[in-house]
Amino acid sequence: MKISIDFETYSECDLKKSGAWRYAEDPTTEILCLAYKVDKKPTCLWTPGDPIPRVFQDERALLWAWNVGFEIAVWENIAVKLGFPEIDLQRWRDSMALSAYFGYPLDLDRASNATGDQPKDRRGKQLITLLCKPCKPTKVFPGTRRTVDTHPELFDELYDYCISDVDAEDGVVNSLPRPYLPDSEQDLWFINLKANRKGITLDLDLISKLLDIRNQVQSELAKEIFVITGGISATQVQALREWINERSEIQLDDLTAGTVRTMLCEDITDEIRRVLEIRQAIAMTSVKKLDSFMKCVCRDGTVKGALVYYGAGTGRFAGRLFQLHNLPRGHFPVVEDYAQLIKSGGDGFEELFDNPIQFVSTMIRPCLIATPGKTMYDADYSAIEARGTAWLAGDKTMLNEFRSGEEVYKAMAASIFNVALANVSWFERFVGKQAILGLGYQMGAPKFLATCINYGQDIGEELAERTVGIYRTKYFRIKEFWYEANDTFMLAIRNPNKVYRLRSCRVASNGRYLFVQLPSGRTITYPMPRIGIVEKDWGPTEQIQYMGIHSKTRQWTWIDLYGGKITENLVQGIARDLMAVGMTNVIDAGFDFLLTVHDQILAEHEQSGLLEVYIELMTTPPVWASDYPLAAEGKECYRFSK
């Protein structure tokens, strides 16, 4: 039996900022209604005071919901107290996860519109604002909350909306290629669910002290910039930009982080430099993560729900709440003494670090700690995508470099700069590293130059052009794969229901979807594939396209595919599947999985001294990738750091 459900709730807690688990724990959170649909029967409604529906007593039933973590949190924290039965975790299923697996949006509104089956009721957002959150008193309604007694007609609309949500969820699932995840993916989804439910521990004392430092420093900087500029605050962007432009030959179009960073490299006056430094420090978004931590911390001192299964079309996990995947990188190696110094209230850190905001930023990751009494194991796969590109394309030159233990970045640098491997400088290695990590997906010279500049190194157009050319010559098998991938996808689109080989992958289209089966057996799906005509500099050109979420606009629209992008998708998909094997291995060996961030896997264990075992578990390749040159580095620690 399948039961699709959806709760509507009221709370003074902000769901978006706090997350489902903290929200469900809040004492002001209560259930307004529950819509539920049993198999293909009409959707029913339960409201507080009604008898508990008997259908939920059936222990064979699977409970489905969109972004089911919310429903689980509400069920466990509130519904059970109202008399609903406890539900074993293995009985939950997520229709959002299924939508993501088949290439559709994670947002129900967009997914239902994309599938064209059951459009979601847009009135719902207004109703949620009116009924599910506190309201400001007005002359018309002086209260702070609308209830079923004060606004029965609005609640009737909310009930209808809740029912329509379940119908929309069910419609999306029924329109997908199949109504369930493959078993291996369902298992991985459970790993994600259990990690989200367990959470990761926060060092609340450290966060509190860092907030005090940040607020004090930013207050002092705000006063300083006000004095220097004669009354302009750091947040008055337009006025501040005009003040700078009046005093500088270099005219700024904006004060974004990149513009400020570039301007600080120019020959400018000390006064302008100081203003830009203050602006940079006050506008640093990374230190706002501390506020996010405090908003979503649960009663047990953990943050729950920080991971998103299948957050990207390739299957990669994504972050939620405080966004694990864009936590700031450290400006210095973190040691436990620094955290203890801050927590003790000592002032010695000012003598050690001349940039307090940078110090605070660096200490954000270390706010995530192991469960008391356990050791954190943090390991990072080494160049897993670069290795995967060579493996998929069969480029023996790069594969042999990785397998031999040779310093691949230096080897690339030696080719670019025509120097002996032993004489490669730091800068030359930097260029070689960026080439290995960035050029495997058909990146051209302009973008490669921009990438290097983003890392603080302007290598110049000539060197960028030479580097791209040498990469494509040295690793010509990778270049060949780009064109082979593009041609194979076009063949599959033009010839539906025929399977084409693309090295260790298989590609086929049924007209509505283009499927790529990865070596693991998992499938990446591209909805609505077609060959369109686009205008290029050299004229009209055939272009593979599919419907997807645009990375910048976040809109459901046509996305262009080409050889390099296809290579990126397949390699990232393969890397994700290898990481999934690594996660499963460490869990089966008794480690408690915490989270995955990019190419890192974090877990914890009661026992220390298991790092070699941990890395071996992560890097033991499955049968389908037995010759993949996997490698990882890691550490045992108490705090998360980079």
C-alpha cells in the first residue's frame, strides 16, 4: 500500500532558516491539517480533533511525501504525541528524490509544471503566509494569528491547497519513467536520511565567542569607514562607490567581492585601500554562517537536515541551511589551541592574527565537531574527477602518471614551461594544477585565464592559450572523447530506442528522455532531449539540448549540451557513485556517517587510530571500476577543517 501525505503547520519558527528538524522541535509548531491519499483513491483530509485514520496502522504501508524529511520531523515530534503511530524509517519514501533522480526539479511547483501533469495551486504561498506564520496586527485584524475560528473561509482554502499538494506530488511521480528508486539508490537515500536525522554536533560555546568577536570588530570597522569617508557607511554601496571613484583614476562599476579584490591589487592611495579593506571585511558573507548555525541548532546541540540527496543532476549531494558546500576555506592551519583560546575569553588571538575577520572566517568550519567521546575521520579523494576523466576517456598518459604516484601537477607544469620536473616552481605547479583540474571538460583559454585570476594569479592570455593547447596535445584521448560523446548523444537522439556504446557507458533515448547508464548501472536522465539550432560566431550550429534547471537563473528551461559538458556530467556521476561505495564501505565497517562535502567523506567512530583502515575503505574500488586509480588523504580530528 502507498500513502502519500502532506502536513500544513503553524509556527513562530522560520522553516527556511531553521530547517525541518529545528522547526518541528519548536514549542510553537503545531499541525493544522494532514492530507493523505491511499493508492489511487481520492485524497482525504485530517484535522486536529478528528479520529486518527486507521490506514496508518497498517505496518506494510509505505509513506510518501515531497521532501519527506519535513514530514518525518513533524510526524516524530508532533503527530505521535497526538496519537499517530510511530513509523519505521524504512517505510518512508521521498517523491522529491524520485523527481531529482529523473532530472526534474526539487521544487514541487516547478516539477509539477515541468511534467505537465498536475500543476500546483499557486494560491498556496499566500495562504501559508496568512495562516502558517504569525501576522502583524492591523485595524482590520488586530490579532497576531489567524485561526480556524477567526478565518474559517481561509482555512477551507488551506485544506483544499493541502489536498492539491498531495495530488500534485502523486501526479509528478506517476509521470516519471518509473514510480520508485532503484534499490541501490533507495539505500543511499536512507544513508542520507539517517545522517540528516542524526545531525552533526556544533561547538556552541565557540560559535558564541566568534559572534562576539565578529560583532565587535565589524562595529569598530563601521565607525572607522564612517570617519574616513566623512559620513558614509559600509552598507551604502552607491555612495561608497562614488566616493572611491572621485578619488581614483580607476572607476569601479560595483563593489562586489571580485571587484574589490581586483582593485586591492592596483596602485591606489592608502586611504582608498583602507576603505576597500573595511568594505571587504564587513561584507564578508562567510561570517554570516555563524548566524545560520544558531538559527538551525536543535535541542541536542546538532544541526540536522544539512544534506540533500541528489542535489545535482549527476547525483551529487548538495547542502541546505548553512550550505556545507560553500563553507569558507581556512587562511591558516587550525589547531585546537585556537578554539580553546577563544572559548576561554583570552585576547591573545589579536597578537597572532592581524585580520580578526579572516580569523573568524577560518574558525567557522571548526565549529562542526565530533560527537563527544568519538573521533572524527575526515578524508578527501585526490583529484577524483581528473582521474575519472582520464579513466573514462582511456587516456593512458594521464592514467600512468596517476598510477605511478608521479606528481601529475608538476608533470603538467614541466610540459607547459619546458623545465625539468625537479625545477618546477610554485607558480608553475599552480598553472599545472589548474590545467589538470580544469581543462578536462573542454574549457577554453579565456575561461581558464579567468579561473586562474579567481585564485589570485593573472597568468596572461598567451600563457593561458599555450596551456590549453599543450593539455589537449598531451592528453589527446580526452579531447577525442569530447567529440565522441557529442556524436554519440546526437545519434541516440536521432535514433530513438537504439542503444549506443560510449566507452563504459550506454546511451539511449525513447523520445521523451535521454538515458545514460553509467558503469555502476545507475542512470542519468535528460528530459525532453532534442537537437536544436543555435547561433555561434561562425554561424548556425546544431546543438544538443534538454530541459533542466539553469544553474544561474534557476529556471526550468532549455540547457545546451556539448562534448565537454557531457564529459563533466558523466565523470561527476561516476565520481559520485565511487563516493557512494566509499560511504557504504565505512558505514558497513562500523563508522557513523556524518556528511559528504564535495569530494570529502566525514564519519566518526568510538575508536581512534583507524585512519589507514578508513582510507582503505574509501579507496577500495568496486568491481565495475577495478582499475580506477582511486586515492585519498585524510586525518583523525575533533573539528572539521580544510
